[in-house]
Amino acid sequence: MATAQEVKVLTHFIGGEMVEGKSGRFGSVYNPTTGEIIAKVPLATAEETRAAIEQAQAAFPAWRDLSVAKRAEVLLKFRNLLTENMDKLLQIICTESGKTIEDAKGEVTRGIESVDLAIGAPHLMKGEYSVNVGGQINAYSAKYPLGVVAAISPFNFPIMVPLAQTSMAVAVGNAVILKASERVPMTALFVSELWKKAGLPDGIWTVVNGDKDAVNELLENPAVQAISFVGSTPVARYIYETGAKYGKRVTALGGGKNNMIVMPDADLEQVADAFIGAAYGAASQRCMAISTLMPVGEETADRIVAILKKKIAELKVGSYTEPDTDFGPVISQQSKEAVLAAIERGEAEGAEVVWDGRELPIVKESKGFFVGPTLLDHVKPGMEIYEQEVFGPARNIVRVASLEEAIELINRHELGNGVTIFTNDGAAARKFTTEIDVGMVGVNVPIPIPVGYHNFAGFKGSRFGDGVMFGPEQVRFFTKTKTISERWTAPVSTASTFAFPSND
Ligand code: NAD
């Protein structure tokens, strides 16, 4: 274990300063690769959160009134600082999340895409204008920022998700409060330093570290206008319902249980490679990870299982400090135990473990939170391992007889984040993209995560509310539209009109 001196005591970032926690409550931040506690994160009280909201509220009017081009300039500087500080960012992300360096680099790059889109706010905020809509009246619609808005983030993308949730919110003129995941708070605090260096006024970017107490204050405080949440489905549902009760705009993205359909005509070597990366990358801790492979037909299933066994045997599970590591640990001991328990229940319910990641020496001997790649065949709907999201490297094979059966099963599932099909048959692909009830759909693409300038959101239990993460739709979510009708001329009549206004 790390000695007491090595355990950093973290802060919040409020009013442009690192501010010590006052609650006396702390969470432990682990290095999942070694199992050591590396920091203590303060867990804010409702009062501390309220004080942070008040500072954000006070800072908001000046930021709103700054020209949108000047705001975009700050974002451009922030973007450059992110790339200049890439090495430091990777070091922090890998230490607190256990991801490989390559994977973390991908995450930072995708996060920067959101900043890039937000730099375009001057264009994206343009409204609509109509001349002479009636009686020398011109009408226009314009987008105004909301005020104080909050983002609540999950642990699995310490930088990409917070940047996707907040960059546009800042650019369009809001004051943003991030409640970072208490399991990976160091990345958010470092990002705060970069915002400050970029010239963002104090109070426009705040990081409140904490848990349920801080979140509940954000949900209930009348000054907070909108909530962007990303995390697990049960919490997403709670955030959506509670936020709506307090009259806020809420987008709450939840978990995923994503399928890869394999048609008999697909190139199975290629599919196996695609599946392994998309299924086990980041120790399967991605909302868009492939959980289930659905081969169509027994022959396709038998062939691909044989190929997968050979390829999974070659995977290297280990530390991000070793260059050839394919994936690292899961985030916590609790998480490791949950994945191992899910595998056991899967076996008990009749699934066949065709590759057992529990047997790797690193799983048994390391103090880090490692689980090896595990593959369960003959998984069936109704089994817990099929129905529930497992946030770790236990993956399923569900054998189906036809494309129709695959579509029917997927559409019946509670979650609908991502899905993909591998085929050379255009008609099958078209039927699939038309009939599937899932938000992000791939054709011969392993993880169909949209680029930053397309909208990102699942369907069904993977998203509550109608907002998105990434994409131009965010402008609508983080602004309110006023429609203004103006007449600038000598009055045509001084008499009052009591008829309903018409276009005459
Ligand atoms: P989580 O739901 O446990 O936590 C997310 C956030 O909510 C954290 O900041 C946490 O502090 C807070 N929180 C947790 N419990 C709470 C409660 N009872 N009341 C109020 N706040 C609470 O999720 P996680 O384990 O950090 O992240 C993994 C989950 O996030 C997975 O389910 C994954 O699929 C999902 N995820 C979804 C997307 C997406 O785009 N749909 C993206 C990334 C992660």
C-alpha cells in the first residue's frame, strides 16, 4: 500500500481556485493497476455545492454578455492546451483508470472533437430571421444561454465524457458545474487548470467532487437550469425523474448491452478481430462495448467460436506501463467481484464458459483489479448475463437462427445504446438499419461511436430525455430560444387592437 505521505488529498475547483473540502468526508481514489489508494477525494455537502452554484450564478452574466467570438477564442486556447498537455493527461488518466496509453490517447482525441465542435459556436448559435412577417414587422429567433448548468459524469471516460458534456455548454455562454466521478477526479481537476490557463473567467467552470449529496443539490437547486448526466441506467432514471420533478431540462444517458450480429456471408477472421477489440478493449468498460456476439446459424457460430478461442488466448492483460498490454484492470475490487459473480451466475444458468478469464495468474495473484477475457457460449435471453450490463470482460455468444430473430431479440431488450452487423449483403444491412430500435448503429464497423459533430445517444433504457452528448443538438439543449417580433417605423395606428394578431 502507498504510505500516508504519498496519498494526495484532492480539492474542488470553485471560483477559479482549488478549494479544500469542508465536509470531512472523503472517497478513496485507487490506482486500479496496483490496487493502491493514490488519493483522497473530498465529498461535498449540499451547502458546499450550493455555495459553488452561487459563485457560478454570479459569474454567468459577464460570460453571457461576452461576444460569442471571444468565448470561442477561449475554447481555442483550451483546445491547444489539451494537446500541449497530452502526456500529462495520459499519465493521470491511465493512473486513475487503468486504461492503456493507446486507449487513453483515443479518448483524449475524441474529447477534443467536442471542443472543436464548440469552437464553432458562433456559427451554430445563428438564429432565424424573417422580414415583413406582417405590417412591417420583422421576426427573429435567437438562442440565449440558460445560466448555470450541471454535468454529472461516469468513471469510464475521465476526460472524453466530461468534455462532451460541457464544451458546448461553456461555448454558448453558460456557467458549468461538473460533478466528476469520485473514482477518477484527478483528470477533471487537471482540466480545470487548463481552463484557467486558457483565460476562462473564474466561476464559469467549476468542479464539485462528491457523491449523492452533491448530485441531489444540483438536482434540486432552482438556480441549476439543466442537467447532463452520463452513467448507469438505474442512476440515469433517478436523475431524469428527479431533475424533471424540479423543473429542469435533463438528458440522462444510461448503460448499454450492445450486440454484434454476424451474418453467414461475413469474413469471420475479420469479424473475430473486430469483436475482440470492441468487446474487451478498456476491459469492456465502455457503454458502447460489444457485450454479445450473435452469429446467425449454428455453422457460423461454431466457426467463429473456434477462431475466437485462438485469438483470445493471445490477449495480454496487464499494466498500462507495459507497451504490449491489450487491456488493463477494471476500476475497483467491487467491480472485479461483480464481474466474477456474473460469470458464475451465467454458468449456473446454463451458459458454457468457452474461455475462462478467471484462471489467469494476474487475476489470482495481483493486487490490481484484473479480470481476464471470458467468453460464454449458449447464452439465452432471460439469463442475467444476457439481460444486465456487465461492466467488465465477460462477453456472450447468443446463437440465433435468422436475422429476423436477432432483430426481434435486440428490439425487445431494455437497453438500446449501440449495435452493429457484419455482412456483405446490402439488403440484409438495409433491413437491419431500418428495423433495429437502437440509437447508434454500425454496418461492418465494430463500435459505431459517432464522431463529435454527429449526435450521440441511445434509445430505450440507454437514454432518458431527448438530449444528446456530442453533436450540434447540444446547442439546442444548452440554450433557450426567444422569438422576437419587431416593428421599427412610425406607428400606423394609435388605436388599440383587440383582435388576435394575424398576418395582415
Ligand atoms: P454510475 O451511474 O455509478 O455513476 C455515474 C455518476 O453518478 C457518478 O458521478 C456518480 O457519483 C453518480 N452517482 C452514482 N450513484 C448515484 C446516486 N445514487 N445518486 C446520485 N448520483 C449518483 O456510473 P459509473 O459506474 O461511474 O459508469 C459506468 C456506467 O456508465 C455504465 O453503466 C456505462 O454504460 C455508463 N456509461 C454510459 C455512457 C453513454 O453514453 N450512454 C457513456 C459512458 C458510460
